[in-house]
Amino acid sequence: MKNFALIGAAGYIAPRHLQAIRDTGNNLVAALDKFDSVGIMDSYFPQADFFTEYERFDRHLEKLRRNGQKIDYVSICSPNYLHDSHIRFALRQQADAICEKPLVLNPWNVDALEEIEKETGKRVSTILQLRLHPNIIQLKKEIEASPDGMVDVNLTYITSRGKWYHHSWKGDESKSGGIATNIGIHFFDMLLWVFGKMKSSTVEKYEDDNASGILELQRARVKWMLSINENHLPAEVKQKGKRTYRSLKMNGKEIEFSDGFTDLHTKSYAEILAGRGFGLSDARASIELAHAIRTK
């Protein structure tokens, strides 16, 4: 059983990390969030210590370490712009870091973290769960087994967000990285993982609530579109009362990957604990691409 600490316990994605820690048979020792609406912890680790102040959290982990109760992993579910700092904190605590995507916002942050990994001997892992989706794994195998040649790919992802989004840190590009990073990073990682390195990127549209463009990868020409605007949902999706739409087509054929997301964080944790997690080098290409789209 490994000891975990968690930063960002009140966030949207935190319950998936809490479940992953529990379902892999490990223990959450302490959690941090400046917001105290963390009743979800009762469903997973009611005995975990909780802090709303970073300084007290830091002191507590340091005290535990000196008393022989070492934290093995720090899970990071904080806002995107804080990931870099919180990863550094984890490594300074002599713990490995497990960080939500995007791992960091800028390519040079990856360079610095690689240096700190070397200095501390600790590892940074990130959640790139689409690489563990059975249908995406199968697609990668098909591409690798097929004769050389380009395929045409269309990726559309629309996940409706209300007015709150633009008033939160997610609506601030300097904090979230904008729509390409906040909404699209794991899709870009998946495309690069399946279809190979990027040759060129053209941004056709880039606004606060939607973006689109064309990627030329080693094995695919990709037309992509991301949106948080519910008006962009197809009519048939609206009629069903749904607010999210995912579509991945290759040469006009739909690749189904809408289902199968519920346990991918737990699978990610199992891989990390087994020493097979995705690290800084795995995350770099999608971070570079999202940064290029943002700064176009």
C-alpha cells in the first residue's frame, strides 16, 4: 500500500483520482484545496487530513516524512497554471508526482522538470488516458500494421460549458492555456500517438469558445474542431438532450470511443504504479502542439 497526498480535492476531476487511489489499493493521507467543499472525500478517504492552506499542508507532509510516514505519490488536480509548481513541490517532498493533463502549459516547463527529476531521482507521470482506451489502442495497431500511406481524419469535440466557464480560471488563457490546451490536449496527444509526429499545423479559427485547424502528421491529414459552445452541437445531439459530442472519423468511417472512459484513470494509476506510466517525454509533443496553436 502506497501513501498518497492530493492537491486540488475540490476540483471536477478529483473524484476520478480519489477512486483510482482507492481502487488500486492505496491510501490517501492528506489533501489540499483552498475551497472546503470536499464532502466527496467521505466516499473514499474520510480519515484523510485536509487543509485549505498550502503552508500548513506543506508543514504536515514534512512532519510526516520526518516521523517515518513518507508520502510516496502526490496527485495533482489543481488549475493548469499551478501544475508546474505543484509538481516541483511533490519532487521536493521526495515523492513521485501524478499530474492531470495538461502536465504543464509551456514546452520549457518540461525542460526544467526533466532537470529536477534528475536531481531528485523522482518521477513525474501524467494522465493520458486515451492511450489506454481499447478502441484507440486497436486503431494504433491498425495504422502500424497498414502499408505506408496517409489517411484522412476528422476530429470533432464539443463539450458545452455555461457562462461560469468564462469567469473561472478556465476562461483565462494565461491560466488554462486556452481551449486547445484545456479541452484538446489529450486529443492532440492521442492523434500524435496514433498517427505519428507533426509535420505542419494550420490554425483556421481560434476564439475563446472554439477553435479549428488542420494538422499534417506522418500518417494522417487531420481536420480538427474543438468547442465549448452548445450552439455548435449537431441538431440530433441537441434533440437527445445531450451536451457533449465526440466524433473521430478515419477515411469517413467513424471510430467509436465515446464509451469506456469511466475506469481509465484507475487504469492509468495501475500502469503508473507498475512503472509503466506516461512521463515528461510522452507529454512533450502535445504540449508543444497546443502551445503552437495558442501562440499561432
